[in-house]
Amino acid sequence: MTWRTLRDFLLDLLFPPRCVGCGKVGVWVCQECLGGIRFIEEPRCGICGCPVDEGALCEHCANSQHSVDRIITVTDFSDLIQEMIHRFKYNQCTALAEPLVGLMFRYWVQHPLQVDCIIPVPLHPRRLQERGYNQAALLAEGLGERLGIPVLLDVLVRIKYTKPQVGLTAEERKENVRGAFACPHKTLIGKSVLLVDDVCTTGATLEACSVALKTAGATRVLGFTLARPMLGP
Ligand SMILES: [Zn+2]
Ligand SMILES: [Zn+2]
């Protein structure tokens, strides 16, 4: 037994994991709570996620320019999914990657897509060092492994250290991440990319990533995220 596994063993003994949803001891999220998460009800606008009657985009999005071809989200925000993502992202609770990947996988099985590779939204190296891991990369790797689709971790990079998007208006979000991403090695010619992130709010980050991916030759970029708030057009 290494020091690390011994330490984790003792920590689990002293502070056993509890289900994020119901508090049940022994798991980070229990099967009952996980099974209660409902997938987003289609049809939704493929860009902003608002409910639409038919077709892929709402009127507003159909009449504006987008680099990203479509944004697919597994579920609407609920207290449970928000709490899971928060702990996964900010509380070092990387054990939640597995059930979260499981949700994405279950959704995929019902709505499969044709893509050549999976690319996570990258963190700036400074933030990566602060957090110790990129939550989007953990999701991308888990999903890639289950689907047998290659995950490219070093193609898309964050070249600008931006302030967090939380609390910014839609316009400020766009401005904040404009030009923040790049693909220094142009290795995506003709590729269809699945761009993975944990949360999509206005889609500004996915859009900025898509611009960089398409500059590098990608022909199609589909955003795939766990959750998003419901927005009107
Ligand atoms: Zn539970
Ligand atoms: Zn829309």
C-alpha cells in the first residue's frame, strides 16, 4: 500500500463519502439520485438551447453568425447536477468524473453523433496548476474511452488568462474569451470535432474554441456539455 492509497483509505474511514443528492453514506452520488436526472427534452435550439417547435435553430440564432455548428447538452440545470459539477470542479472531487461521464455516455447512446475526435475546452496553464486537473479533460477522456473515439488533449490551447465567466453578461462573456484559444499545430484538416465542457451558459467559450478549431481546419464542431441553464431566445 502506497502512502497515497493509505492516506485516501484513512480519509474515507474518517470522512466517508456521502451522496451529493440524498446524503447516503459510502458513495459520491447514489444510483437512485443519478437515475433521477432527466435528459433535456427535445426539440431545443442547437445554439442557445431554448425550446423550439421544430427544426434545429430558433429564429434569433438562425439569423446570427456562429462558428460552432451545434451545442448538445445532456440535462437542464437542477440542484443535484449543479452541486455535482461544483464539487467536481472546485472541491477536488474528481471521483465524480465517473458518474458524470456515465450520464454523457447514456445520453450519447440515445443520441449518437458522428465525430472523428474529442477535444476538451482547455484551461490556461496557470489555472491548471492552481486546480491540479482540467475537469473538461477528465470528462473528455472518460467519454473517449467508453466510445473508442480518440481524445486530443494538446491540440487546442488557451493562450489568454481570462477572468472567470461567472457573473458576466452575455456580451462581456463573448469579449472575455475572444481570441483566448488557438491551435498552434494545424492538425484538424477535414475533421469533425466533439468539443467537450462541463457547463454551457451562453455558449461564448464553445464559440471561441470553435473559431480556433475551424481556423486549424476542422470542418464541423459540435459542443457537448453536461448542463446548461434554460435561456430564452
Ligand atoms: Zn442519493
Ligand atoms: Zn437559439
